[in-house]
Amino acid sequence: MAAAVETMAYAGDVPWHGLGVKVEDTMTPEEMLEVAGLNWTVSKRPAYTIDAPTWRPDIGILNAEGHHFIVRDSDNSVLSACGEDYVPFQNADTFKFFKKFVSNGEMKMETAGSLKDGQDIWGLAKLESSFELPGGDRIEGYLLIDSPHVSGKALTILFTPIRVVCANTMALALNSEGKRFRVLHLQAFDEDIMKAAEEALGISKTKMTEFQEQTTFLSEKQAKPLDVQKFIAELFQPQLLIERGKMDVANDVPLLDEFSRTAEQVHDAIALSPGAELKSAKGTWWGALNGVTFHMDHTKRESERVKGGALYSSWLGPNAATKRRALDLATEYAKAA
């Protein structure tokens, strides 16, 4: 299935993959959980194996002591193997995080769903905060919770600003150390964890202000064409810069002539993607950054549909990491401009 989406509910515009059930933005977390098909539980069950290398009619069964499976109770789907210390988090408990803030009007439920046949559960809530760059370039803030039913993966909370004109996304850490808010499956998702997680909302408001300052700075700094080409090469074709450094090549010789297909697509996206002509983006480092994010969120994602996992990668995987690297690099170039 596209983007590895198993079930989903969404408020607002139809998602790029066209999947899910459309709902109003007045849904409570409990209602969103139900409509998104997440009203199921998981259990940790003991693992067993046979007492011989191959199956035979009189085979014996052995308990694999210390080994367990995480199983979805509704259909007995095995989601992951796990160890003795693993503590499952139930979907309903995870979504309680949103309840207080939705009730008092600080956020609205936007999307929720299941990825990878139930291995990853997410909820995305829209914060009641936004800002606008010159030319009507609107940025809205969201809080994303990803709760995996997979051993070795932690529940994660991220601040996720989204550029409205093109639906480009970023997934940013909630503190200055660059760390995400993460909860390991080593204790119950109790009130103490909930209290700590709630701090992420307050932090996200601060991050929204910081992101506004950063994007405003990028939108005010002009990006020279050759510097943009170097920016793209650093991200997607660093070997080209290494080879150029070993050769006697004039600084004004375009890198574009030697770009890979990916680098070319990013270069095109900077000039042609939705919002590229806005005052905030045209010829600026904000525009250069959004060429990268558009490619990772839309152009590249199209090619990943058949592989699955595109939505996860855009928020939490390799695509998200590339976008964060692009933000840092664009800021470096803007400071030097």
C-alpha cells in the first residue's frame, strides 16, 4: 500500500497518497483513534520453537525462555520479537497525551494512522500557532507522536512545521542538544511519563518562535546561483566537489553540467516547485531549502511509493535527516552571504 499506510484518518486536505477517512477537525483524540482504525491493543506473548531442526508430525514444542513476541490482539498479527524487559504501549494510552490540549483548544487533531501493518502508530496535531513570511508564505506548527510496536524503537515526539503552499515538512528536535523526546519501552506509559511528554508542547511553542526567526533570516538572504549549486552538491553529490577540488577548474564553471539526476531535480524544484515565486523564496536561501524539502517530500516520495515507508521516512527516516541537514547547511550559506 502507498506509503506503507495501513489505516488512517485525516482532517483538511486529502493526503498525497489519497488514503484514509476524512473527518472534521473537531475530533477528540478518542474519536480520532476510533475512526483511524487504531482501537486495538497489543500484548507481549511468550515465544516457542520446535525441538528439532525441521518440522515433523510428532514434533515437540519448547519455550524460548526470555524471548517474546509483540502481537496485535485483534488479528494475532506478530508485529515484532522482543525481550523480557519490553513493556508494550497501548494506542489508547498514547493518544491520551493529546486529550488535555485538544480539550483546552491548544491543538486540533489533524491525522492519525497505522504504518507498516501496525508496527508504527502516529498522531499529528495542529498547534494554535503559525506565522507568515513575505508574500503570504504561511508556516503552521504541528506536534507529531510516533509510537512503534517494535522492539528497539522508542516512542518519539517531534515538532513539525509545515509550509502550507506546498505541504513541505520538517521534523525538528525539541531541545538545543538536537535530541528528540523519546520514551523507551522499559516502563509503563504512566502519569510521570505523560507529565514529561507534556513539556514537549511548551517546548514546541518556543521552537516555533525559533523556527520563525530562522526562516525569516533565510528569506532575507539572497542565494547566488553558483552557491546554490554548491549547496545542492554538498547534500547530494559531495564527490563532485571533491573531484573539483583536485582539478584546476575555474570557480565560475557551473556544477550543474555535471549534476546527477537527483541534484538536477532539486535544482529544478528550487525554481519551479509551488511557492518558488513568492517573495520569501525567489532567489533566497529559504527558497533553496524548500527545493530540497519539496524533492524529499514529493518528487522522491513518488518513486518510493512502490517500496512503502515513504511517509515514515519523510518524518522520521532518511528523508527527514536530509531535510534537517539542508536546513543547517542553508543557514551556514546564508550567514556567509
